[in-house]
Amino acid sequence: MASSQATTVTRDDVKELKATMRALLPGNRSGHLYEAIAAGFGFGTYAGLLAAIDGRFEREIPPAMDMAKFEARLLALSQREQG
């Protein structure tokens, strides 16, 4: 990562975050939670977040997840599944 103050997010961090969100928000699909987490970190897809974690392209991952973006993406995915 370019910044010396950048926080490193790992695949394990994302898995742990998903497990926490699943406990807090039961009934949501695992894939939806991963996509919402990616959105919370500013990525359009979970694959994009993983690519950044793996260093396949250079993009900083914010040190904290934006909960408003997480919630908006999760709601959009849930509504799309229902509609």
C-alpha cells in the first residue's frame, strides 16, 4: 500500500467481519454479506476487494468500513432477491 499509515486488511479479517455481521444480522445470505462488506470498504464487488487484498491491483483499503454503504448494499441485494 502506498501510505505508511495504511491499514492492512486480510482475507481472514473479512471472514471474521462476515461472521460477526452474520451473527448480528441473521437471515442474510453469506454472499450478500460479502458483497455488502466490499461496498463498505468502497469496492463495487467482493472480487474487487479480494483483488486489492491480494495486491493484484494497487488500491488502498480504508482503515474502517463505511456502515452506511454496507447497509445500502445489503438492502439493495435483499430487495433484488425479493423482487
